[in-house]
Amino acid sequence: MSQNRRFAVFAQLPIAASQAGATGGAARHELVMKLTHIVAGLGLGAAWGLLIAGFSKKPAAVETPDE
């Protein structure tokens, strides 16, 4: 993680949340959010993998009928 992102996550976001009066969600809500983001990330990874595999695959040879 780069230094700027680390500062933003661990320093700025908690400061902004406390100024806004945010206390965080219940443990089950945090778990649901974490799981949905993990599943979505895995789905995006699979989609990109299939897309790259599809474009890198050599097209099948097309036979022409004899006249």
C-alpha cells in the first residue's frame, strides 16, 4: 500500500468520520458489507480472466465448401 493511501485510510477517514458523528455500523452490518465486497471482487476477477482468455484464444478455422 502506498504511503498516501495508508495515510488516507488510517488517518483522514477516522478524523472525517468523527467530525461527521459516524460511529460505525453494527458488527453484522460490517460483516455483510465485507462479504459483498469480497464476492464482487472475486466476480470481477473471474470476469476479467474470462475476457482475457476469450481475446487471447485463437479463432477456429472456418472451412469453405468445395464448389
